[in-house]
Amino acid sequence: MLITWHAPHTLSAIYPFITLMTYNTAIGIITCGLGLYAILRNHRAMLFVCSFILFALGALTILDIIIGIPLNTTTWFVVLLSEPPVHTQPMSPVSSAAFLLASLTLFFAIHPKGVKSIVATLLSLLIFFTAVSTVISQEFGLFPSFIWMGVKMSPQTAISLIAFSSGIFILRYQAAISAFNRLNFFNRLVTGFIFMSLLFVGVGSIGLLQINNVASISQKLYHGPLQASNASLRVKNDIANLNRIIKDVAINPSLMHEKNIPVEVDDIESRIAAELRIIERERLGKADIAQFKTVFSDWKIVIRAIHQQLESGDIEGFRSIALNQVQNTTVTLEKLCDHMIVEAQEQMRLLNEQAITTRDHSANLMLVVIGGFLLIGILVAALITRSLSWQLQEIRKAMLSISAGNTQTEIPFFDHPHEIGDMAKTLKIFSLNIDERNKSNELLAQHQQELEKSNHRLAQTNKELETFAYVASHDLKSPLRGIAQLSSWIEEDLEEKEFTEVDKHTKMLRNRIHRMEKLLDDMLVFYRAGKIDGATTTIDLKHMATELFEIQNTKPGLKLELGDNLPIFDSLSTPFEQILRNLFSNALKHHDKDEGVIRVEAASSATFYSISVIDDGPGIPEKFQERVFGMFQTLKPRDELEGSGMGLALIKKIVETYGGSISVYSAGRGCRFTFTWPKTIERKQQHG
């Protein structure tokens, strides 16, 4: 726009349209754009300058156009142009008011949050609705022309102001909503009430403008064309009355002294002069008035001349002129009066049409204003209601989440002041109380689990002690009784000097002592199981199984088979090796043939490895399968098969210590021992 003002020939085809935006308005729109840039860059000094320029443009224009102070705001820029402009016009008063609002908007938009952001947003909405309403009203004729004071806002200005206000709204909307939500309930209602009151004042002002407009039209109708029409009628009547007097004297000359024609002429002349001044004041029928004055002046001269004829006794001459020339002049004067009456009536018709148009405009305007008032009122009420209901809904969601046990739920509006903030803080305390209660419950449950485990271990220990006490009374006494018996036999053999029997009984005595030592060693190993587990190392099951089998196998005919996918994993090597060694020892020791196969298989689940040791030995009858994991349990007499009966019991204790389990399956020949081993062993579990 400024380029076109300075170089009109550059865009000469659209110069008239472009220059509808005045030079001052173009400067103001550019300043609005710079203000938006300053907000984006958070440049406060630049923002203050832009705000000041907009305020100066709007205020000076209003002082010049509305107040009437001669500030030359319309043509001051002409000295800056290369050639005089084709036309100049002042800035629209509405544009000036919009720039004042824009100045305040930029001033409050400096602050990115808080109540001032609410003010900036509301002012931007006011600018937006002002610009939109001017476009709509000018396009559809909703507002009477007098509202614009003869200078309307150009479409370019309206579009620019809409863009500016939209930019402010986008930049500060979120901050305004956040600040509005932080107000207490009363202040929100007060804000809505003030906004609606301003709207009401605006509606009332427009209504008063319409009333003043109708009153102005009525006043114009009374003081203008109506008075001119009445004045023309009175002039016409005065002309007709004077003409009647002259005709009466012409018919009856004796009335000459009764009807003093010169005096009547002077009276009519003074009255007509006053009436003509009324008509001239309304600027109606200038040509008719000028012609009327000329004809009336000639008419007066003729009347005075024939009156002198009448006084000299020339009655026929008086009568001839009075009934012909004077009559014709009278008709001419009456026609001129009729012309002035018609013109006044036409002016009255135009004013009536203007009144009707104003009435229609007023009706349309009031419908739009009332509709807009109701719509904005509904929006304001919805905003206040939605603001509160949304906050309460968020508080409710958080409360339900916390009541469901999710104490880590984020508490909304915790930093807000007033009622909502108090509710959030109360909810936070409620959440902390529930969290403490949950922690106490978890600690209590943990202690209860530990107590149950301790009770279980204690019960297991008591059971083991009972078993030990029961079995020890037999298994520990049995070798002692054998030792006592053999010592008696050796004593008898020495007395009888049967040295051959002494050697035999001595070997048997040593065998009983060895069996008792092994029994005591196995018992010590059993009670230490799970308490000394060593360090975590990498276990290669294939390698460990091969090595243990080769060390323990004394029958060349027994072979080891290894299944596919035997795992390599990190775990406690010492207890795992002890389990595998005892299972191999059990399978090798109880195998009843010189040839056979012992197989190792493995499977994996999410948390455990499942290891199986399978042999093709004599098997275990189903009725004895539950007994094999007991202490001191053997299926053959110890004289036939050396052993303490503690091997499988030891395996079971180690496996269960680390959270696993062991089972046996045998149907006929062959036996499968399967135990589970955890993939992850916690230190707490190790020493449990």
C-alpha cells in the first residue's frame, strides 16, 4: 500500500482500489505486524514503540475528525510523495478506534501469562469482531451510513486487522485460558459480568444512536421541507387573496376606498419576503425563488400603476388590466409556488424514505446485535461453566485413579491458587496417605510372607529333626550294636585263639565304623545344604555332565547320552554340581546290569530350567516313589548296597532351597529324575 502511494504509476490499474487504505492506516497495519514480530521475539522495547505509534495514530485521527482539532492528519504525508495524490481521505474513525484497541492489546500482550494475557485476548477478539462486523455491515447494509461518519473502513484494512487480531489470539489463547482457570469462582463470574456489561453498553449505545437518528430525521422533516411547503402555500394564498381583492374592485369600483390596494400590497410584500426567507433557508427551488421575486416585483409595479388609473377615474383601463394582465401574472406566481411546494414535498418523500430505511436498518441492526449479544453471552457462560466443570472432571479422574490404588497419578492444578488449588492440595494429601498405607500394607505382606517362609522352614526343620530322631535311633544304633557285637566276638576269638575269625570280625568291625562315619558325614552335608553356595559362575551343562559321569562311572558298559540344546548359563555352580553328582551316583550305583545308558535332557521355560537324568536301570516301584526323597531311605539292605539313604533327600533339600522342585517317574524298568533350577537366583533366596 505504501509503495503504491509513493509510486502511483507502478500499479496504476488498481491504484484507486489500493489507496482506499489511507497512508496513516498503512503505517498502522505495518506497525501491527511489527508488534506481532516483537511478541514472537519477546522484544519489549520494540513492542512499546509499536504500541505508542498505534496509540498516536488512533488518538490524533480521532482528535482531528471527531473533536475537530486541526491536526492535518489527512494530508501531512503529501510532502513525502513524489507527486500529489489523486485523492486523499481521512482514516476511518472505526480504524482509528481499532488502532487504539491494538495499542492496548500489544501493551498487555507483552506479558506471556497472567491476567494481562486475558485482557490481551479479549481485546484481540474485540478488534476481530469490529473488523468482521464492518465488512458484513457495509456489504449487507446493516448499519446506517451516519455511524461511519461518511468514512468507511476499507476491505484491506478489515482483512489486515482480522489477521492481526487472529495472530494475537493464537499467541495468547493458551495463556489466557490457563490464567482464567487460575481465577477463583467469584472472579470468573465478575469477568464474565464485566464483559457482558460492556456488550450491554454497546447494544444500548447503538440503540441510542438509532433513536437519535430517527429524532434527527423527524427534526429535519419538521424544520426543513415541511416548513418550506407551508411557506409556499401561504405565499400562494397571499397572492390569491390580493388577486381576489383586485378582481372585486374591478367589478365594483365603489370598493376602492374599502379595499386599500396599496396597503394590501405592502402587507403581502412583507409577508412574502419572510416566507421566501424560510424557503431559501432550506435551499429549495432557488431558480423558482429568483423567478418568483422578479415576477412578483413586476406584478407590484403593475398593481400600483392600475391603482393610480383607478384613482384618476379610468375605471375601464383598470378593469381591463386587472382582469387580464394581473390575472395572468397571478397564475404565473401560483405556478411558481406550486413548483416550490412539489420540490418540498419531494424532499419530504426522500426524508420519509430515509426514515423507513433507518427503521429497517435499525431492525436488522438490533436483530444482529441482540443475536450476537445472546451468542456471546452463551459463549461466555459456556466458557465459565466449561472451565469449572473441566477442572472438577480432571480432579475427579485423579481421585478415582488414586482411590484405585494408583498413588503415582499426577495431581492436576496443584500449583493453582484458590478453590481448585485447595482441592488439588487436599487430594495430594489424600494420595500421600494412601501411598503410606499401601507401603505399610506391602511391608506387612512382605513380613507376613517372610514369616510364612520362616514357619515353613521351621516346620520342615522340625520334621527333619523328628525324622532324624526317629531314624537315628535305629540307623545310628545299628552300627553301634554291630560294633559292640563284633568286639565281643573278637574277644571270644582271642580267648579261643581263633585268629582266622579275628581277622574276619575285625574287617567287619572296620566296615561298621566306616558306615557310621559316612552316615555322620552325609548328615553334616544334608544340614549344610543351601547354606554355603559359593560364587556365581558360567555352567556348561554338557561339559559338567560329561566330566562328572567320567569321574563316577566304574562300569565300562554304561554310557552317557546328552540331549540337544543343553543350556549354558550363569548360576551357582557348587549346589548345581552337587545335585547332578548325586543323581549320577544314584543311577550308577543302583544299575543292575553291566551295560546300559544314562541320558541327560534339558528344557527351558520363562523362569526355570528343567533338567532330567534318565537311566535304564531296575526302576522304582510306584509305592516307593514318594519314600525315596526321605532321609535314610534305601530300597536295599545296606549290607547288599553300601549307602546312607541321604542322597535323594539332599538333592530335594538343595533344589527346594533355591525355589525349584524335583520329581521321579518310573514305570517298570528305567527311572527319570527331573528337577527345576531357577534362571535367576536372588541373594535373599539363596540364604533363605
